[in-house]
Amino acid sequence: MIEAAIWWYIYSLTLAIVVMSLYGMAARPNLLKKLIMFSILGDTANLMAVMLGVHSGLIQPPVFPGISFTDHPLPGVADLESFARTAVDPIPQVLVVTAIVIGLAVLVFLSYVAMLLYAKYGTLDVREIGRRRSE
């Protein structure tokens, strides 16, 4: 019961962070603040993907026990079934590592675009940039 309440609390906090970052991206006119909110949104999405890979109450890493670099015993069917029931799903973890790298590249690119806009218009306020562009 306590474990379910803790997971509910974590999921609600994660959802609240997503909502706040989307609000921050929509409501704030400063491009730097929008980039910060974009980064928070990406990190929260990565957290949600990792949480989807966790089975209820199980946090064993996806490494089969008893396997080493020198000894490679063949596991039995019961060992494999037990491992599959208790191990964390590695696919979301791999996807999150990829998403982190792609998110960093996008953030660096958008930061560079923001620097170019600041050099050209002297501000990062999107309303002011729009006004100066229309002139």
C-alpha cells in the first residue's frame, strides 16, 4: 500500500513538472527561459521513460546473475523466467541514453540560434524580436 502511494506521488510530481514546463514555455516571452523549460521537459520525459521500464517494486539491474567474463554457464529455463520477472526492462534505458544525447545536441543548436538572435536584435524577448522583424 505504501509502495503504491509512493509511486502515485512520483508520477503526480512528474506530471506536475511536465505541466509547469509546458506552461513556462508558452507563457514566458524570453527565449532563454523557454530553453530552460525545454530542457526540464526533456529531462522529465526521460524520467518517465525510465519509470515505464521498472516493474512494480523491482529494481534489479538487467544483468543476468552468475555470468562473468571467464565463466559462461548455460542458465536453465527456471533461471531465465525468474530473471525476466525481476529485472528492469533495458530498452527504455537505452532509448533514454539516446534521447539525452539528441536532447543535448538540440539544446546546443537552439542556444546558438538564441545567441544569433541576440546578436542581431539585441534582445531575447520574442515580442520585441517580432516587432523589430516587422519594421
